[in-house]
Amino acid sequence: MRTAPLSPHAPAPAAVPSVRRPYAAALRLLTATAAVTGILIDLAPGSRGRVLSSFTSESNVLLAVVLTLSAHRARAGHPPLAPRITTGAVLLVAITGLVTTWSSRITRPPSP
């Protein structure tokens, strides 16, 4: 059996011009800055070990690193990060948000 060749209409990656995306880079940098700001706010009154060992802070650090790398690549016109990396970071932050919301609803006293 012969396999079909790749589509002749798809250009080689080296032939595709790089596209810079400054607005996407700015949005990603703003989101990374918000993640770092949240960590710094938590660090102000608390101990470093307690804050940096929490799952929420770890997921914010990961998100800030991934978004900063992604912003750099978008600004420079490089190909985007691997989908495994970005999906993993977004999934980790989404799980953190869901767990935080769920635990705050359980510990909140019922409304009269």
C-alpha cells in the first residue's frame, strides 16, 4: 500500500512568513503581570514558605512563566508554544479556580 503524499497546497514552514502579534503579546503580558501581582500581594503579610508552597501560588507562577514566554514568541513572530504547555497551564489555573470557588462556597455561612 502506498500512502498519500501531504497536501501540495500547504507551504513548508520555512516558506511561511512570520507574523508578529503585538496585541496578543500585550494581553498575555498583562495577564502574566496580574498573576505575579497576586503572588506579591499574598507574600506581603505571610511567610514565604507557606505562600509559595500553596497550589494557587504555584499555578500562578506557572501561568506567568508560560504567558511571558508566549508573549515573547508572539511579539517576535516565532511559532507559538506547544499546545501541551499552554493547555496544561490553563487547565491547572482552571482547576485552581474551581477548587477555590467550591471551597469558599462550602465554608461560607448560609444566607438567612
